[in-house]
Amino acid sequence: MRDIKCKRITKAVSRLFQEACVYLPEDVLTAIKQARKNEESPAAKDVLDRILENAEIARKEKIPLCQDTGTAVVFLELGQEVHITGGDLYSAIDEGVRQGYEEGYLRKSMVRQPYSARVNTEDNTPAIIYTDIVPGDKLKITAMPKGAGAENMTRLTMLLPASGRQGIIDFVVKTIDEAGSNACPPLIVGVGIGGTAERTLILAKKALLRGVGKPNPDAEVAELERELLKRINNLGIGPMGYGGRTTALAVHIEVLPAHIASLPVAVNLQCHSARHKEVVL
Amino acid sequence: MAKRVALPLTVETLKELKAGDNVLLTGVMYVARDAAHKRMVEALDQGKPPPFDIKGQTIYYMGPTPARPGRVIGSAGPTTSGRMDVYTPRLIAAGLRGMVGKGMRSPAVKDALKKYQAVYLAAVGGTGALISKSIKRSEVIAYEELGTEAICRIEVEDFPVTVINDIYGSDLYQEGKAKYRVNDS
């Protein structure tokens, strides 16, 4: 067994959210620069230039890239040889969110009782935490400040197995078309296929963490990613919906086996401010 | 080239604005989002005046991050306008002349824009650091207890927006998409 103290986890979570909100990851920047080169639409070029300029200002002046510093989503890969000491793991993560959002001048965007009073929790907790138990004696923490504009356009469907590949294409393309400018394109499109209803939604969200444009290792899935990207960019929505070639920077699909009667498909969208940061303790 | 436009917007100015135009706004706007809209419309329903005189004014749909010491405001980009659609026709009828946000509006809002002569403008979502540079003053004027959702009066200089819906019924989101759409066989 290897001990990891809760205090260390709290500190890591605080730092991850603060850094994620001001530094756009390199792979995202590279993808946006590439899109800028390929664009034909003058309005789209202008939007992409502003996105790049914004990233530069955020980085230099420590101003959050976007005022929506998100729901604090945390993915854990917890080695089964790890022993958490000095408190409980999820409270340590919430404390990290509390400290990070305060120290980093990040916006607290969570409301209690979301269907009625909607009173702000004032510290951006609770974090939304997903834990995978894995072999080993390390703890990997991924912080993902998830903005609501893109999150609100999430869709889940339980297709008939007979719908197959074409059914998936129709559903994903329709989802992006309906999301239009609301989700802040250019997007990264996360798609979960298989598993159960709730599992495929988590798959779709996890797919957003993959390096932008890195294909699924399965050739058949990678081919579907390429076709979907082409179809989505043919919609013409473009950056911020002003019209253009770049509606999505990438489509990332994750697949799991499913029941003989089921074909669950989920789409979770990531806006161009694709913020996430990881650390291994 | 971007047109420079003074706030508050005049009826004459609105006639010059066409969907797709890039505009730099200078003057005063009011910041309000979900919770503030709910309260303003409740006030109107009860026959009470809203916290500022809406007539001729422009509302920016935004909830900033906290300002670091010595700064006017934190990150300050637009939020999704569609969530305000249920309240907006009422405010347009009360004299609201401009809105700044991002994302699509409902048919009811677009009808109100034409009927009462108002415009919907968009700022680039996800560029709150850049946009904060054109905000020169910010003060909370109402509903302070709402925190980031309080109503603020802001003074802006060359604040960059694009006209989405003009008074003539054009919609940049539909026109832009149609122009670059490729039909899949």
C-alpha cells in the first residue's frame, strides 16, 4: 500500500482548476490554428483570431479564458494499492474546488435546489466526481471545468439495434445542427456508443479528454469519427455560428459492448474553450 | 471594417445595422442574466418599475468572474441568450432596444425585434478575457444578493459585437449557415 494524504489531493485539485481556467491546452490551440488556416469564411477567420488572442491574454494576465468557469468535473483513476489518509477522498476534492475557485478568482456557478430557489452554493461545490479503480499505487486526477453552454446541448438516445451506423450518424449530426451557435463552436464532439444509458453519457464526456483529433485506436471507429467530422463541418454553422467550415475541431468516439436489444448513443459537447488539466500523485 | 456605434442605441442607428455587420459599441450597457430577468419581469407584472429605465437601453447577458484587486472586472464574455427568451419579448415591449449575448433566439423574440424595432447582437462566446479589456467601469446597481447574477451598469469602449438579428428580419445564424452548408449526398 502507498499512502496519499488528503491535504495533498486538496492542493492538487485547487491548482488544477486554477490552471485549467487560464491555460488553453496546447493540442486545442494547435487545432484552432489549423482551423484558422483552412477557413474560407472571413467572419469565421475573425472569430478564430479572437479566440487565439483571448487565449494569449488569459495566459499572460491570469484572466479566466471564459467567465463560465464551469461545473467542477473531476475524473479519478485510483490505484487499488493506494491508501487515502487524513480524511475522506471526496471531501478533500470538494475542499480543493472551494479553495481553487476562491484563490483563482473563478466564478462560482453552482445553485442548490436547481428547480426552485436556485441559491448559489458560493464555493462551486459539489464537484461532480467519477472514479475508476485501476491497478497500481498512483492517483490520477483530471480537472474539467465544464461550461453550461455546451453541456446544455447534450443528447442521449436509445436507438434500435437495426438503426446501426447510419442511425448514429443521423443522430449525432442532428444534435450538432440543433445546438447551432449555442454550444460555442468550433466544438469537440464526444460520442459514447454502447453500455447502458448512463454509462454511455459518461463515455461521451470522457471522450472529450482525448488529445484533440487523436483517432480511436479501432480502425472502424476511427473511420466513423472521420465521416462524422466531415458531415458536421458540412453543416456550415462555423465558429460561433456565423457561417464557416469549422463547426467541429474533432469527433471522439468511445465504444462499449451493449445488450442484445440496445444501442445507446450519447453526445456530450465541448466548446472551443476545451479546458482540462491532469496530474498523477 | 467595424462600424463604431454609440450607446444608448438610437432608432436612426438601428436602421444602419444589418445582420453580419461588425460593430464596436461605446457607452453604457446594463448587465443582466437569468435570475435578474426573472425579477425584472416579476416587477413589471406587479406594476413596479424595474431597477433601471429600460427604454432605449441595451442589456448584456453576462455573469463575470470576480475581478482581481485593481481590475475593473474579471472574465466577461456573453452567456447563451436563449435562456432569456421567455422574458425578452416583455422587455422589448417595455422599450429595450438592444441585447448582447450569444446563440439563437426564439421566433417570439425575433418577431418582437421587428415589431418594436430592436436588435440582437452577439459577442464571441469563450473570449471573456479579451472582452474584459473593453469594459472600463462596472458597478452593481441592483439585486446585489444575486452575486454574479446581479444587475450591473457598465461603461464600454469599442466593445466588439456582430449583428445577428436586425430590424429588417435578417438572421446571421441562418444566412451564415446556408452560405457554407454542403449538402451530403
